[in-house]
Amino acid sequence: MKNWKPLLLVVWVIALVLFLVYYIIPNENQKGDAAIRALEYENEELIAKAKVLELEINQLKKQATQIQGQIKNSDLKVEQLEIELDEKINSINSMSDLDLYDYFTEFKADSTKHK
């Protein structure tokens, strides 16, 4: 009869181990598997979103290069207009009083309006 306490303890430990092996640990594995599946699904969604965003980035880069080309063209036009304006100003600055009068009034010596 003295051996029944250690025997009961061994049986109780074996029952606890069996309970853990068959009920607790498989549930935790299933929870882990479900979490892994959920993370894999989220990963696939994020990959799809990344592809969409990558396409949008490429389109925006194309638009940016087109806009930069238009800006360069506009800058060239502005430079050309500034050069033309400077040339006109320089030609006007070098004119005499009579030439300026002719330039601004389009006066001609043979005009009948001014006789």
C-alpha cells in the first residue's frame, strides 16, 4: 500500500502528458497553421497591391519625363523670346530721333496724310 502514492503520481503525470499531447499542443499547432495561412493570404494581397502601385509609379514616371520635356521646350521658347526682345530693344536704342519717329508712327515721306 505504500507504493500507491508514487504510482498515483506517475499515472497522474502520464495522464497530464497525454492530455497535453492530444488536446493542447494540436490546438496550438492548428492556431499556428491558421495564423500562417492568414499571413500568407495577406502577403499575396500585399504583393498584388505592390504590383498595382508599381504600374502607377511607372505611369507617373512617364508623365514626369513628358512634363520635363515640355518644360524644357517652354524654357527654350522663353529664352528665344527674351533674345528677340533684347534685339528689338537694342535696335530701338541705336535709332536716331527721326528713325524712332518713323518706327513708331510708320511715317513715310511720300505719304499724303502729312502734306
